[in-house]
Amino acid sequence: MSYAVGPGDLVLCVNVAPNHMTGQPVPLVAGETYRVLEVMEFACPCGRSDALLDVGVDFAWCQTRFRLLPKPKAESKPRRISVPKETEKV
């Protein structure tokens, strides 16, 4: 996943299992979206990922805790065009 994720991308937290190094609970919330601040190309000690994601909560987390969300597509909005009113001279 590290090749597809970059700074500024939105990711969904799908795994709030305890920290696999310390066993302590993680401050992440399942189902919450986070913005990636940095992708660190560092093999996670669990062996399941090749990068850690910094999402601004604590330090960095194994990328297997997240799923990349699709980027929002630009929506076209109708715009009003101001047209001056024509007046007839009497």
C-alpha cells in the first residue's frame, strides 16, 4: 500500500488492535478517517507492511491499520451568469 499512499491522502482506520510491540491500546478510532502527514519507508516489525504512516496521532502506525480512500472527484456546479436587464426608452 505504501506505493499508493502519499502525504495528504485520506485513509480509513480499520484495525484498532493493541500495539503489536507494546501491547498497549492505540489512540486510533475504528471507522475514523485520517489525513496522512508522512509515509516512512520503514519495514514494520510485524512483517506485514513496508511502511509506517504518520497521521498526526502519536508517532507512526503500521499501514495495515488503514485503507486508502478514493480521492474525491471534482463536481461541476452550475453558475449563475449576471445579465444586465434591458430597458426600453419610452
